[in-house]
Amino acid sequence: MEPRADRGLLDVLGHPERHFPAIHVAGTNGKGSTCAFVAIELRARGLTVGVYTSPHLVSVRERVEVDGVRSGRSLRRVDQLSATHIERLDASFFEATTAIAFADLAAHGVDVAVIEVGLGGRLDSTNVITPLVSVSPRLPGSTPTTWAPTSPPLPGEKAGIAKRGVPS
């Protein structure tokens, strides 16, 4: 089963997730720190880096940053996704904000985006990307060799961002 955001919201926006390379980060603990460390390292190498994280604490604008600065464009992208599109596609808030964030990152022309999984892994709205690499900070009580479709639910779901041919 594909994440629902891929069924239409990204179509409306012209599939912005295909316009930037990405690093996909999943896990229970350490996702935000991992995203920050990766972004800092990439910026130190001279790249323009976008970061998408969730949830936000005060404002939805906290979810998208480019080179360490919050993007002010996110809310303007809502015009492209009318309430009719969102309702017709039965999209959740997270699916809509993910699609909008991807459009923002593409519009900024980032060299690379660091994308944090929001609600799990396998069925997460962010899992529509084909990243350069998938990263999972160590999950408590598990090892990478135990992450398989038959694994316990949590590691199996988090490892669901792994894709054939993409280093993890």
C-alpha cells in the first residue's frame, strides 16, 4: 500500500518530491537530532539544504527550513491545494503539510533535502520519496539485521522506508 499523499496531492503540485535528492530519516528517538546533524554537515560542504521535520511546536512554518532558516513560503502553497483537493482526496493534515513542504523544497531549488518520517515509516506520507540514503537511528531493542517485514511492528514499520537499491 502506498502512502495516500501520493494518490493526488502530489499530482496537483506536479510531483515536487521528484525535484530534489533526499536523505530519509526514520526512528523512534533521535530523528530530529540526526536530521540537524546531517543538515549541518551538508551545509558545511557548501550545499543548499532543506529540512522537513514534524511535528511543529508553535507554528507550521517550523516544519520546513532551508539552510537553517524557516521557510515563509509554506502557507502560500496552500493556494495550490484548495480545500476541495484536500477534502476530495480525504487527505490528512500531515499528508497535506508534507505535500506542501515538498513543493516548498522544490521551489527553493535545494541541493539536497533531509526528510524526517513523521508517523511511522512504511505508510508515512514522506515515504513517497526515493532517497539517496535511508537513515534510522538505532531503535531500542533491535538491530538492523532484525528489521524485516516479519519483524516486530515498530522496527518493521520504521524500516519500511528502506527501498531496493538505496543504501540504509
